[in-house]
Amino acid sequence: MQLYSFFNSSTSYRVRIAMALKGLSYDYRGINLRAGDQRRAGYQNVNPAKGVPVLVDENDVSLSQSMAIIQYLDDTQEGHRLIPQEPLEKARVLEFANLIACDMHPINNLRVLGYLTQNLGVNDSQKKEWYAHWIAEGFSAAEALLERYGSGNYCFGDEPTLADCCLVPQAANASRFGCDLSPYKRVMAVYSHCLKHPAFQQAAPENQPDFTS
């Protein structure tokens, strides 16, 4: 397998966590989003959407969305299951994961923040205010879901799921942006517990081949 990734991409981080939990090895191919590698013609042949991650598997299988990649890995690979098979458990995990993947991440990712500053003239202070607002909106909802339905040391039980694969990168990025995460006790308890797991440590940005400070 090959994984096109950027060390600080939260969507790439999700997939790296999933692959580490499943014990999968892969050829890491760094795409520097800060330098614009994703917009180069050669890479657009790999991913027309000009983003990461991209997973390339045998028989010319190529997938470019983190949630689709993780579903594919769950369906095709042995090892730790990330999406439960029981219908309600599956729905709860997907509800939480999609809150992050669909409501929070898309409006706070690098290209959106870049558009705000480069095209709309938003200054750094306003950009941080934008980011913090959507983090607060999303994590307030995430906290409520975990208080209502969560259990165990992870989001839903005593084993990590897709929900945890999504939570950890989002919390890490929010912390990096200086957001106040203290109101989200359950979210941060899960986050802290996940960081002790070897698979989450293996997938962390600072442990990737393309890491730069």
C-alpha cells in the first residue's frame, strides 16, 4: 500500500491512526500542502481534488477521502474493527465521526483558511476568531453526544473506533491553534487516553517522515 499524506493534515492523521490500529504497513509519500505540492499537475493525476490523503492499494485501487479509505480498510483488512457492525452502535460512531468530518473540519482546513486571508482579506486575528468559533460549535455538540451516548475510555467503549480516529486529529489541531478546550471535559479525557495508545503515537504528526516544526 501507498499513502499520500501530509504530516499536519488531520484527514491524513485519521487514516494513519486507522492503519496503525490495524497493524498495516505502507509506503509513505509526503505531499507538502504548505508548498503547494497538491496543486502540481503530476499530483492532480493522483487526486483531482488536490488534497490528501490518498490510499493506493493493489489492483490499481485508489481512494482519496479519509472516511471512504477507513471504510475500505475495515471491509478488506483483518485486525481491529473501527466501524461496529451492530446497526445502532455503527450509527452512533458514524454520527460522531461525521460531526467532525463534515461539520467541523471542512470549514477550518488549510485551503479554507487560506482563502479567507488571501482572497477575502481576513486578518490573522479574524482568522483565529473564525477557527475558534467553529471549534466551539463542533466540540460543544461532540461533548453533548459523548455525555449522552459515550462510554468507556474511548468515545464509545473500551476500544478505539472511527470516532476516536476523527476526534484526536481535530483536538490536536484545535490545541495547536490555541483554542480553549477546557470546557469539553469528556472530549479531552478521550483525547488524553488515546494519546497513550501506541497506534495513536505512531500516527502522530511529529513521528512522520515529512515532519517539520
